[in-house]
Amino acid sequence: MQRHTMFRLRGPTVVVGLLVGALASASMANAQDSSFLYVCNQGNATVSIIDMESHEVVETLDLKALGFDANAKPHHVAVEADGSYWYLSLIAAGRVLKFTRDNELVGQAEFSTPGMLAIHPTEDILYVGRSMAAVNPPPSIGVVRRSDMTIDELDVFFARPHAIAVRKQGDFAYSASLAVNQMASLDTETDALELMDLEGPTQTLVQFAIAPDGKTMVATAQLTGLLFVFDLAEPAKPVVSDTIEVGTQPWHPSFSPNGDLVFVPAKESNGVLVVSLKHHIAMAEIQGGAISEPHGSAVSKDGRWLFVSNNNTKGGYTPEGAATPDENPVGTVVVIDTESLRIEKVIEVGPNATGIGAAREY
């Protein structure tokens, strides 16, 4: 198995000590009970379920066995904080599915080309964005009542709403457009919507991540390779406080549990950027191994492990025991030690591994 890692520091060498200290503090939290990581294999309508402690695939859920088409395209996952239920978007099937922790399908909602998912931390709500594959979807997001999977649509007034996130406090949710430089804040109690414009060329915001304290939000911009940093001091009116270069086509970012670092997969750069929000710099880039078109990211509850899914549709990674990539290359999840920034393990999953999700407490 290919395990080599290239780790290089970016910016002034003085950040080395700062990086080590930040990473060490990010993994200081007490270990929690074993959690599952859910990996969407868009290429064959399966979901790989990984034990986040043992780093092993414990089950592969075949959606075809549940009556869905081989082209259903599972794309993203959101998990209840206690791990009791998890939710899955199927782009081509136009469904959002609800599963128990035992992977029993117990509900579903119809929604045209669903993409990103975000769970409200205190209310019975799941927010649903539109898939990037949707060329001209309705300018609305889905609002699902999780208990019975009934769904309404909420107009956000801009084309192709994709990125979606909710603050830990539960007071505001956010959506952004793939087509124009617009985003929206949503008062989750009143449904009041506040629109804002972004400057510069078309950014194409892919996805948000919000810091554990709810004071900072980041968004990846596909076309400019920037990480937008938003100050949420007034959560109804996010203010751009910085932009940081993070490689070509940055995708789904994740915060460390202490909020100091953001991990950013850069799809076309075949790298994972480690960004310090204290020092406003991409401090390191992790490359090599099976980092091949990195897509989704998730951090373990104790902050020790970073999980990154990889499409690998171009065959940049050759599976163990194979001389050359086959016509339908496997996807991977790389497990990165957040202290050493080295790849600890490569987990082979289904083809075109895309969005991933795990229970989180922040």
C-alpha cells in the first residue's frame, strides 16, 4: 500500500513551533467512545462505514439492495451529535435518506438534486443544499423535519444554492451560491433572510465550516482557490475578515476542535492545507500517498485524526496489489495524524469517494 507522505511548511519558518503547539493542543480533548465515519461512494451507490478508532471499514451499505439505482449518486452525510441517526443525500435519486446507527433505513424525503446537509443542533431540522451537478435548480434550500422527514423549501433568491452550515448556537444558518457572488444568513427562529455580496471575480463557494465557538466561519472558493474567513460577531451579517490562498479547487473544510486550525482538501492540487486562523496563513501542505482529488474532511472528536476522502477518478492512487489503476479506480480515505501531519493509514473504499460525515459535538 502506498503510504508515503510529503509534508512541507508554507510561509516563514518561524511558524514551525507555532504549528506544533497548535496541533498538540488540538488533540488534548479526552477520548470519546468509538464513532463512525460515513463515506459516500458516488461511483457505485454504496456508503463505506468506518470505525474512527480502529480505522477499519466495518460495513459497506449497498443502496442498490434498498431499491435505489446504481446511479443514485450518494453525495453527503450529516450525523446526529449522539450518533443515533445519520442522513444521506442522493443527487440523482432526488432523495434525502434517514438511517439508524444500525444502518436501517427509516425515512426519506423527496428533494430535487440534494447536495450538502447540515443538522440544526437543538431543533428538529435538517437543512439541504442543491448539488453542484444541478445546472439550474430552484433558488431554494430544503428544510427537513428530521423526526418524520417531511420537507419544505425556503427561497434564498440566488441561483444554485450549495454550501450550507449552521452555528452551534443554532440561531443562524448560512447558504451560498455556486453561480454568483452571493450568500445568505438565515435567522432559524424567524426565517428572516439577509443577503450579502462578495467582491471580486466569480468565487463559486463550495462549502462552509464554522468554528466551535461560533465566532468564525470559513468558506472555500473553487474558482479562485481562496479560503474566505468571516467574522460572525454579528451572525446575521457575516463580515469578510481575510482571504487565504489554499490551492486549486479547495473543497470541504473542517475545523480542529479548539478552533485554531482549518484543514482544507484542495482537489486539483492533490493536497490538504493546514491553515492557522491565529496567524492567517496556510502553514503546511500534506501531499502524497493516496491523496488524489481530495474531497471531504472530518476530524475525530479528540482532534487526533483527520480523515480525508479522495475521488481518485483519474487513478492517481493505485490500489494495493494492483500493477496499474483499473478502469474504475477505487476511492480512498486517508487517515492523517494531526500531530505529525503524516498519513497513518490509507483505507480503500468504493469508487469516487465524495462527501463524508461523522457525529460532532461542536
